Amino acid sequence: MSTAPPPTTRTDRPHPVSWGADPYADALRSGRGPLFLRRTDGWLLPLEVERWCARPDAADLSALQRCEGAVLDIGCGPGRLVAALLARGRRALGIDVSAAAVARTLATGGAAVCRSVFDSLPDEGSWGTALLLDGNIGIGGDPGALLARSAQLVGRGGLLIVETTPADVDERVRVRVEGGPHAPGGAPRTDDTFPWARVGTPALLRYAAAAGWSPVEQWTVTGRADHLPAAERCFVSLRRRDAARSHC
């Protein structure tokens, strides 16, 4: 999971936002939480550090088996998906603004660069599949802009696989990363927050249509995890509209 500068900003330098701060970096190095996103009103979203640092689960594998061609993992975090794709013989690259995330990805045998999705990226316009999993549709707080940018990264007929929030939600908020034994604490100050978004499948499909994507498939995987008794994860695959008819 990662974030990015506003869509109007283009730079080749990593953006120094909260994902590079100690709570997130420390959690990735240890492979453990607690870690949260806290909204300015105090509401908390737990982040699944242990799952991100483990092997891909059944829900992850359901997305990976649908990948086509070379894969770009946007907001790759500790790199479990990149490593799994490479182990399957598929070319894959992770991008993340967190140096700690990139370092862990490299340590697991994956390939990654420390970039925002809105930076210039390797092989733009030629990736077979782009991934926005683990809540990464929230990057930058503007799903429409993120989906439009993703369409620039894949080739003609390229695929985008997005994980959505199980609830029918469409919200844009400002959040801060918090972790450690004293989280949760007070509401964050506005000067150390960054934009984030949460969208369910209906909202995603609306944004996708406006950004030039056509829906291919929707699916849900329900499993069990140590810290979540019944974890439902929802996915949507999208095809660049310029080749939608020939690939659906």
C-alpha cells in the first residue's frame, strides 16, 4: 500500500509523504503492526501489515492468475505479489514511494523502483497488466485521476485489476499513518495528513467508465485470517476501452 503526489505533479523523485515515515517503514521492516490510517475526524482504518508481508493468499492468487503479459504492481508495498509473479516466470515490477517497501521487495527477490505512479516510469504504455490491490485505488485521493494515469501505463488491450472496498462507498478523505503501542491517539493535525480515497465496486465502475476502461470481470474471495475472522475481498478487472471488444 502507498500514496502519491497530486496528479498535476510530475517528478522523478520519490514524494516525501507519510508512507516514508517511521511508522510505516518500521512496520514493514518488522513485518508486524499495529498500523492504521487515521482520518482527520479520528476514524481508524487498520492496515494489514502481517498479510502484506506474508505469502500471497487465495485472494491474491485469484488476481495473479488473471494477469496478462508483464505486470506493473502500483504501490507494491513489501513485494509479495511481485515476487510471486517472478517465481511464476512472469516479468513484474513494483513501484512504491516508500524506500523501506522497495528495499523489502528487493530482499524477497522482487524487482522494484522508488517512484510514484505519477512519476515517469519504466516502459510506460507497454505493460500487459497493472495492479491496484490492497486498497491502492486510494492513492492520491482521486480515483478518476489514478485510473486515467493507469490507462497511460498499459499497452493497447491492457488489463487493470483493482481491489475495491466490500461496502458500497465512495469517499475522499485526508489521513495520516499511525502505528506503535500508543496508536490510536488523538485526531491528526491537518499539516501531516495526505489525501486518500475508498471506493466500492459501483463507484469504481463509474470512475473507470470516465477514464476509458471497460469492465471484464468482478469477483469476491472470502477467507479466514488470524486477525480477521471472515475477510471478504472484492476485485474488478478492467480492459482499456480501445481494445475492449476484441478482448472481452
